[in-house]
Amino acid sequence: MKLTKEQIQNLYKFTRQHYVEHYDLQTELVDHLANDIEKIWEEQPTLSFEQAKTISFKKFGVFGFMDVIAARQKAMSKKYWKIIGRFIKQWFQLPKIILTALLFISFYTVCKTTFATNILLIVLIILVLYAFYKGILLNKTLKRNFNQNGKKWMLEEMIFKTGMGSFMLIPVNFLNFINIFHKDNLGLSNVEALVYATLFTFLIMLFYIVLEVLPKKAEELLLENYPEYKLV
């Protein structure tokens, strides 16, 4: 016996009631539950839909869907960083590699001046403020998308919500680096300049990808990862 459309919608509502917010995971769980309920009916055809649903749900254990949610978040986080890695590689190809080299040279030059610590600290503050501001805008876009289609997608949420917390990509040691530089108006050594020029170049590149590139390519990335997205 096959499930009706009304019963399928009931399963979607059931997953939402059990704290599954994202449509992509809801769809996966609904498909699993539907197939399992139909198998249960093959063995026990007298059971009602609600009884079969309860039996199927109990197979997920004491914590229900929570373990599935945690596993999906972990897997999607890996996919998210793989996507970032893909765009980082593009920065080491023409013509972006020229811009990357110029940015590195600029930071290296700054690091050799007597104002290195002050300038780098200002750069960090600007990045944090920009990330916070951009994060607010991206969060508004995410809410607008949800209001338009009524669906949440885990990857979409990562793309837009990471902007709000992207300033956390700055290691705490970066904010304390001024304590390391105690050279009394002397420029940094060649090794120090090389290290910090590399770190700051990478940091700006990462911020640009997270805050600008991924949000603009969100729809393309969602279509790439969710076949069902084009039906929404």
C-alpha cells in the first residue's frame, strides 16, 4: 500500500514538529519514513498510518531525529568548507593571482614600517566591523528568501549566516598580536613580515569569499547540491 499525498504532508509536518527545520533534511527523512511505513504495512497490513509511523519513528532511538540532524550538519559543514576551498583555488589562477600577489606585497611592505602593528590592528578592526555589518544584511536576505518560499535549506543557511559570525574566523591570537610586537618603533623582521603578510592576505581572501562570493552564488550552489531546489 502506498502513502497518499495527505500522508506525505503529514510526515513533513511530523518532522517539523520534531525540530527538523531544513527542507532538504525533511525531504530525506520523509522519504525514509514513507518507505519504512510501506514495508511495515506489507508485514502488518492492519496497522493504521499513525501506528506504522510511530513504529518507524521509534527506530531512530531515544533522541529521535537529533542524531540525524547532527550528522547532516557535520556533513554539510564539510561540504561548505570544500566549496570555500574551491573558490580559494581560483585566487591562485590568472587574473586573481596578480591581485593576490599585490595584496601580499602591500602587507609585506606595511609590516616593514614602524607603524606595522597599528596598521594591522586597524585592518583587523575594519574586517570585524565589516563582517558584522555584512552579516546583518545577509541575515535579512535569508529571512526574505524564507518568507518567499517557506523553506529552509541547510547549505543556504550556512552561506548566509556564516557572514554574521565570520569575524570569528579571526583567531584570538590575531587580536593579541600587538603584545608580540615589542620592538619599540622598529619594523618587523623579514620572517615576521613574511608570516603576517601571508596571514593577512589569506584572511582578506577568506572574508571576501565568505561575505561576497558565496552569497552571490548561493542559488547556483543550491541548485548544484539540491536537485529538488529547482522545483521550489
